[in-house]
Amino acid sequence: MVKRKVKILRLLSICIILLAGGSTVLSQEVDTLETEELPKYWDHTECVRNLFIESDTTKARFGEGAEIDFLLERSSDCEEVGPVSRRIALRYLEWGDTTYDDIASESRSKKDLFKEGLSWAKTSIRQDSTDHENYEIASTAFAALLTVSRLRTQAKLADSVRIYAESAIRLHPENDRAHHILGRWHYEVSKLGWLTKFLSRVVFREPQDGSFEKAEEHFNKAIELDNISTHRFWLGMAYLEQGKKEQALEQFRIIQTLPYVQHNDDYLKEEAKKLIEKHS
């Protein structure tokens, strides 16, 4: 159980909780909900901003499921519906990420929750096909579903991760999260064993051609757009896979100097320290 949990969280910690949700600031100086949340929602209408602030309170008190119910009940309140569907998709993905199928008390499986997330992500695209964040959340949902699927399905889902992330970038080239997702796609596909690649290409007719060089390119672009620990950590990992030890160590050292801006920064800093000790 523990190994499976760690594997899934490693794959999803960036794509779901942080990247799809945007940067979750851990402010040490400003504590008010209004000051922290307004920057996240300022691009939306006043109706959606107020709805999201209310839904944040619901989630904090009762969890993702209660927030989803709240959003479903109130989704018709606002004319701008795409962001609401995208928020529902994200909450299903977060809920699935913290659900473990071997716990008898869970009423819904991880896979079912990820499927719901993907369904709502696709709904957001139908509602607004010009919003790059809708394609980003769809890419994230495909990545989540991939982790709980069989090999035959994985081959198809993996390509969907790439396609939707590329669509997000076409609509908005400065989407650092989509660049990170593409970087992770190239990184993970490049690490596949030869047998998996063979089956993907020959049996399923789904060629997966990732490269660490392209992963490096996308991670560098993500850093250029937003210099945060998670982008630098995975750039360092891509460097390690290519034998570029000194460049990797440089990234892991830079991480130690960066401010805390996301919830997993503590974890990334500790992992980076371990890698510095291991490879120095």
C-alpha cells in the first residue's frame, strides 16, 4: 500500500494539486483570506470570485465532496460557467488523489473520481474552447487517470496528456504549468522500459516518443515564466537522467534559496538536499 501511494503521489503532486490549481501561496506575512485569494480569482467576474471564495470556505470546513456539491448547486448563479466546471474537475482530481481503494470506508474509487474530473474538464472545454486553463485541467485529468489504468489504456491516455497540454500552450504560450506537464510527459515517457515502448508502438499502435532533451526545454521555459521549486526540481531530474550531474546539482542548490510558495516546497527542498548529498 505504501509503495503504491508514494508512486501515485509522485506522479500527481505537481500535475494535480499544484499545477492545475495554480500557485498556492503560503504567505508568512499576510493571513487574511481576502488578500490571499483575490490574486487567484481576479481574472474572473465578481460573481465567480465570490462563488469561489465561498466554496473555499466550504472545502476547508467539510472537504472536496462538500465543495463539489456546493458548486453544483450554485453553478447557474454566474454567467461565466467554464471556470466553475474547471474548479469542479480540479476538486474531483484532488479528492481522488487523497483516496485509497483499500480503505473500506471509501464510497467512491480513485478511478471513478478521476473519471468524474476528466468529464468535468471536457465540459469546461465545451463551455469555452478558447480558455487555455480548460485544456490544462483536461491534460491533468488524463495524467491522473493514467496512473490507475491498465497498460493498453495507458498508451492512449499518455498521448492525450500531451495533446491537451500542447493545446493549452497554443492558446497561451506563457502557461508555465502546461510547459511543466509537457516536460513531465517527455520525462516519464523517456523512462519507459523498452518492452513497454515496444508494446505501445507495435501492439497498440500508439508510439510514445519522449526525450529528456525536450523535457529539459519545457522545464526551462516553465522556469523562465515562473521560477518556483517544482520546475527546477524536475529540470534537475532531467539533467540527472542525461548524466549532467553538475547542472542537476546547481538546480537542487538553487531550490534551497527559493521562497516557499507552494504546499510541497518543504518536500522538494528535502528531496533536493538528499540528491545533493547523494551526487556530490
